Amino acid sequence: MATERLHILHLISTSGLFGAERVLLELASQSRQLGVDVTVAVVKNSRNPNSELAEAACREGLPTVVIPCEGRFDSRIVRTLGDEIRRSGVKVVHSHNYKSNYYARQAAAQTGAHWIVTNHGRRSGFKLFLYALFDALLVRNADRVVAVSPKISGQLVTLGISRDVLSVIDNGVDLCRFTDLPARADAGRVLGLADDVYVIGSVGALSEEKGHRHLLRTLKIVRESIPNAVCVLVGDGPERARLEMMTREMDVMEAVFFAGKRDDVPTILPRFDLFVLPSLSEGLPMVLLEAQAAKVPVIATNVGAISTVIQDGVTGMVVPPGNAQALTEAIIRSHNAAAETRNMAMKGYQRVKEHYSAENMAQQYLNLYREMVRTGGAKR
């Protein structure tokens, strides 16, 4: 008997094209290649409207639905989702963050669709901790819950999520996007960088938990050892004004480039001599996998699943979070031991290729989807 074709609806409330959104895109694209019908549904918030994910999904040729949201919670979204689920024959609703979990639970209950949640990691702060507690109450009703790292899985158990519905699935990156990348000099011209500067780059939202301020604190001492070192920050967010002020106070304005949001990250990564992820909190950061897929040497902090992705001293370097001195020493050591650093970058690429492919990620999710449909999922 032939296996029934699945139709998955991915739901997310988004304010930009960040880690969770990139995971969703990779998963949706790879699932389609594995024979799954996919719809991407984006909740567009009136207070912070953003169309980046929807536009990226459309470029990938993925059926995409944009659902306007007025206010903190909008009951019309549940009706819209219900209509889409029935019209398209959606079997599984897959939600990816707080607000989307709220709507997915109701829409799945009303339509009989199965419901799966991925927890990509949470931002820090007391208010967001309260959101996490409320979210845990909702997610207890999900048929399946996926964490992107064992640490997040443990946190979810502490919040009351049953181990019976929990799985850990690593994020994955499509290595095809990192073939035939531009030459170093060409990537540099896109960023407006001179050929003779040593580029320390970072990609991510400019928010407090990403720890960019600790990277900026390294520059004075780093530039004493590496006079041509510059720092390129790709991304935007609430911390930008504060970080710009830091560069003025530290008198390193000429060495820091704020590149803003970009949708061409793979094509600019080859210009990075070193990729640094100074985060204070993470799940399994997609941008780290992308940097390694582009064969860029990496330094990252020991948070979330990073120490399982980077084998310290083998595929990259791992430093304590919030420790500017340790980060400074690692940057200087990476520069001075250039051959060893390049070797680690190549080993990092091989490890991502073997263990963190988008195809492998999608296959694991597909197994979960099929199990949910076959067994009827959990009771809501």
C-alpha cells in the first residue's frame, strides 16, 4: 500500500529573517524534495510588519500565505488558518515560536490536524521568561515537541513537557547554497572592504543576548597585534544605537562596519577572515553552520549546542560567554596561527557536511510527521 502524501503547514510569527526563519526555509525546501507538500504561513504583525520570510519563501517557489495580525492576539488568524488547513488538506501544522504556537494549537484542535512544535531557543530577560512559561502550558498539548539541542530539551522537561513527546533534531544547512561562492576579493567589493584588511565578521540580530558588545571590547587590544583588523557586523536590531555609541567611546569607529540586514550572506562570507559568534544565549545557531559551510574559520561562545557543533581546537575555537579577554586571545591566536586556523576551517566544513545537512534534518522531521499521522499523535 502506497504511503499517503503528506501536506505540512509551517507557521511562524516573524520580525525578520533570523535563525528560526532560516531553519524553517531549509526544512520546507528539503521536505518538498523528499516528496512532501509544504505551505509556509507567516503571521505579519501590524506593530512590526516584516515580509522578508514570505519573500524568501516565494523565491524558493514555496506556497506562501501571509496572515495579517492586529494586536497582541487576533482571533481571525485561527479562522484563516482553519480555512487554509481544510482547503489544502494539511495533515500537520508545524509551529516555530510563541505566538505561532498559540494559533497553531487552536487551529489544529478545530480541524483535527496534527500539531508539532520546534523550540529554537529563547531570548533572555524576565518578560521573555514569562512568555516561555505560558508557552510551555500551551505546548504540553502538542503531539510532538522538537528541541534543537539537548540543553533546550532539558529546559523543556523542567517546564513540564513530557519526555514521551520530546525529540532532539539538529538544525541543518543546505550545502548546495555554499558551492561556487565568490572569490575573497569579489565578496569584499560587495561589502566595500579593502583587500588588505583582516575581517572579523559576525552575522545576527543586534540584540543583547547576541553579545556583540563583548566582541567590540576586543578591538583595541586586537588592533595592537593586528593593526589592519576590522569588524563587520551583519544584521540589525535594538542594540545597534548602543553598539555604535560604544565604537565612538572606544575610538574604534573607523574599524567597525555596520552592514545592516542582508539577504546575500552566503556570498559575503568568503570575505570573512574569521567568523565570531559572541552570543550569551543560543540554541543551535544556523549562522554558525553557514559560516562553516562557507569554510570560514570560526570562534564561538560555549552556549547552547555550540560545543557539540564546534570541537574546540579541532573544527574551531570555543570561548566562555561574556569573556572579552578570552575572545581577544582567541582572535589573536587564530590570526597568528594561520595555517592551523585554515585547517580547522576545513575540518569544520567536513563536520557540517557529515552531521548537519538540511537533508538529514528534513528526513528526521519527516519520520516524525509520518509517525504522528500513523499513530494518531497525542491527545489534546
